[in-house]
Amino acid sequence: MHPVADRFSTSWGALAAAAAAVLLWGCLPALRLLIENQPPFLTATIALTFAALMGTLRSWGVLLRHPDHDKGSRPLSLGMGVGLAFGIVGAIGFYFIGLDQAPGAQVALITYIWPLLFIVASEFLETGRVRAIVIGGGAVAFAGSALLILSAGGGAITPARLLGYASGVFAGISWVVYSLMLKRGEELASEAWPRIFTLAAVISGICHVTLEPAALTIDPRSFAVAAAIGLGPYGIAFIAWAYGVANGPSRLVGTLAYGVPVVSVGLLVLLGETTPTWRLFLGAALVLTGIAVAGRAGGSVRPHGRPARRRRLRETAR
């Protein structure tokens, strides 16, 4: 394939993978409605265990069909594995804690500051500066997200809510660190993901045992929902997001994450859990406008972190 066509195809594939991750994450609030009285880190442990299982099956399938698929991929170092595992545990565990302690709308708003931070950090790391249009696009999308998820109103500030808001902050920071770590260097090999998910499940399990009341019994439906979360929003989605971050334009990929509140609210409306209002439609319009603005700005800077094996293939083609 021609080098330009190869690069174009890779970028669009990365954007499609990131968009799929956003859709799966958007399903999380609806799935979580089905979980009752289950500690946050226990839910995360179950989800990550099934994510590890899914990652293992995926890795086997990929290597059986394409034995040379991981040739030239980045090996998983101990530091990278531990860092990514803690990032995943932080993103999931703290988010669930926040939703348990504070109103979900405010917690979601605080957590989804992270895409803007990721866009700004990526812009600075790639160019040494942050353009006003990138900040402007992110701000418009952030305003749309705020309008969507704050429409339910606030309430009294209590210690429990402060804990929930702080957990949202830590969840957002975990997302930024996780995404920036993925952006460095080459794409991880397929076999790395089961190890990362397994390590994350162990860390989350330790957090459950040491920080939460022991669950003597587990509700079968809650267990099944947590397993579904592990297979979809926190299994396939994490891998798809990793591919999108490693191979796509940083600013556009990062801004796509603002679509999560749009998908979440839209799904809740369809399920009858949220009433459609003018704020819903205006917020969705602002989110999409912000994505378009930041995405247009993002096209002028080539993302780093392109897999080395693709570079070598293009050099061979020449």
C-alpha cells in the first residue's frame, strides 16, 4: 500500500476504534443501574477478571490468524505494566466510589475533565505549546458535557459528597496518566493486555480486601452485570482506546471522549431513566461542535507514537 494511503487508513481505523470505546463507555451508567449493594472495588475486580479473560481469548485469536501480528510491537516492561494497571484500577475504582458517594452528574462532570487535560498535555508534549483553538474546542465540548450532566441540579455539600468529588478527580487523573503512557513509543503486543488486566484485577482485589467490608455473598445479577462491564466497557473498550490513542491524532481522539455523556444520556432517555429537555439537545450540540473544532485543529500535527513496524514497512515499500 502507498505510504500516504497506509497512514490515512491507520488514522481512520484508530478513530473508529476510539469511537467504539466511547460507545461502550457510554453504556456504563445504564449497566450500573442493575448493580445493587456491591462494593466498588469488588465490582472493579470482577470486571477486570473478565476483561483479562476476554483479552486472553482475543490474543489467542489474533496470533492464530496472524502469527506475525506482534512482530515489532513494544514488549510490556514491568514499569509499564504496573503503571497501566494502576491507571485502570484508578479510573474504574475511583469512578465507582464517586458514584456511590455523590450525585452521578457532578461526579461524571469532574471525571470527564480528563479528555481536555489529555488534549492539552498531548499538544504540549508534541509541539511545546497549546494553541488557542485547541483549548477553545475542548472548552466548548466541556460546556456541553456540563450542561448535560448538571441538569439534575446540585445539593448540600457533605463529607460524603466531597469524597465522591475527590474520587472523580482521581479517576480523571488516572485516565490522563493511562492515556499518556499509551501514547509513548510503539503499540503494545496483543499478549500484553491479559497481563495488564490480570495485574489490575489483583490490585483491585487487594483494595477490596483492605479498604471495603468483605462481601460474604454476591448477588448473581450484580455479578453478571459486572462481568458484562468487564467484557465491554472495561475490556474491549480499553484495548480499542489504546489502539486509537497510539495511532490516531491525539486531540481528536481525546475530544471524542466528550461523546461519552451524550451516549450515556441518550441511552438513559431511551430506557426512560432521563426526561429529554432542551438542555439535553443543546448540550449534545455543544459536545459535537467542540469535537469538530478540536478535531480540525488536531489534523495539522502528526501524532507521535506510531508503531515502529509500520514505519519499517513503509520504508521497505520505498
